[in-house]
Amino acid sequence: MSTIAELTLPAEGFALRRTLEAAPDVEVEVERVVAYEPDQVMPYVWFSGSESALTALDDALAEDQSVENAELLTDLDDERLYRMQWVADVSVIVHVLTEEMATILDASGERRQWRLRILFPEREALSRTYEFATDQGLSLSIQKIHELDEQRGGRYGLTDTQHETLVKALEGGYYAIPREVDMESLSDDLGISHQALSERLRRAHRALVEEAVSIGPQEEFETDDH
């Protein structure tokens, strides 16, 4: 059965560590990430913060050895979208994307840690990822595990607006691989701001998780269940 896992990784063992240290007041949210080469990934990353907090961002990215070819795509004063290559400390992400064929639903970072929500095609894929991270010397912590209940239907606790937004996103290709529409285009199509769309999608995804799956605490996860 497919499994959604909420995971945390120490920032010191993951990409953008130097950037997060140099700009601690900046919030980081990965819009999407794809495998680029066997040891690299290419994410599209939103950085949010005050103008003063974002001022040092370019210098921080230039000095961050885990990043190459950071390109500013959108500047919205208090938000910036970059496309870049992560070339260091991304072994877990490469494993998830290429070996387990999993999907990264959400990824956000702060000075001390990264939070990841990943959809695994099966429970055993999560077990293998946990063991892979441990073998790499990474402190991967599993916060929650959600087993998808394929028999349940309906709106899954969504409001009409959330449901309509998800339908629009699905029909527009937001969930396609590769993605056929980005959040900026989708927000324009819906007539709302990028931030409003981001918050609406987060609430909708949370509603789906809370309503449509069963939730098990971390201590119930066993790494040898495969």
C-alpha cells in the first residue's frame, strides 16, 4: 500500500546548509525537484523573507558548495524563485527519486532542519530509504506515517474551494511529471496570489492526509518489516 511519510533531516547533512546559516531569517520551500544526474538534483526553490533578509541571498548561494548554477527566475520583492543544481548532500533525495520512484510532495528548510513529505509507492520503500540514510550516516527522523486507504472516496474533508483548486491543478498539469504548469501560472489562472495558492494547496493536502489516511506514530515504524 502507498505510504506518505513526514521526515526531518538536520540541515547540516543536506543541501543549502551554508545558505540557511548565512540567511537564517529566510524561509525555503521547494516547489519541485527532479533527478538531474546520478549525484545531482535540480530543484526550483522559493526563498521568502524581508528585503533585508533576501539581500545577502545571492552571495550566500554563490558561496554554498552544495549549489551550482543558481538562476533567479522570479523576484516578487519578498519572494524569489530560483532554479539551481544541488550537487552535494543529496544522496537521500536521489535515492528516493531514482531508486524508489517516490514523489516529494513538500520540502521546506530552516536554519537547523529540513522537513520532507514523501509519497512512497509502498511501505517497504520507506524502510529501504530509512536504512539507506542510516548507512550514509544521516539522522533521518520519521515524524508520521500515513497509509493510504484506497477504499475511501468522497471529498476527503476538502472545502469546495480546495477541491476546485485541486481539480484545476490536476487538469492543468500541475501534478504531471514533468510538471506542465507552475504555481505562478496556476495562481494567475485562478486569480489569486502565489502565496494564497501555496497556502490553499497546503491546507488541501493536509485535509487529504487527515481525512483519507490512517496515521501511525513514529515508534510504530520498523525498519526491518521488509
